[in-house]
Amino acid sequence: MRRTASAEFAETLDQYPSLAVDTAARVPKLLHQPCDGVRAFILKYQDRILYGLDLHSMQVRLIPACLILGKKQWARDWRSFATGHTFKYLGHKIGVESSPLSTGEAVS
């Protein structure tokens, strides 16, 4: 049986107690896993997970477009993790009955 990305991340975080991870480039991996496992991972390691995006521009004139894209990506990622809505995310159906944080449990 194939291990989930969150299980692999959890093993690494347990092995290295001072390590933190960011979500840049990893959100799609998290969203295509069973919600219960991702939810447990986020709640257990919430103080060691940093939200991040892989957006950059080498040209100053493109920075405003990157900021707009970043805001849209953040909103889509939050919707994925915090609601039970069903929608398309990178061509896949996401958000069945419960997304990872849709029960309203506090994340401090």
C-alpha cells in the first residue's frame, strides 16, 4: 500500500523535531489524500507548517500580476482546507463531505 504524502511528512517531522515545512508546491499533494489523514496532520503539526506559494517574477512590471495570482491561490487553498464545498482544483474534484479543517476546530 502506498503511503500518503502527509504520512511521509509526519515521519520526517517526528525524526527532526526542529524542522518546519511549508506548503508551497505541496497543497495539491495534500488535497488528493483522505481528508481525515490530512486534518490530523495539520492539527498535530500546526506550529511547524508554514503556508507558502511558489510565485516569483524576475521582472518588476509583472509583480502586480504575481500578487493577484497569489491572492487567488491563497483563497483557493483556504477554501480547499476550510470548507466542505466541492469544486475543481487543478482539474480534479476536491472537497467531498469534509475538507481537512471544515469542522471548525480551532487552529491556534
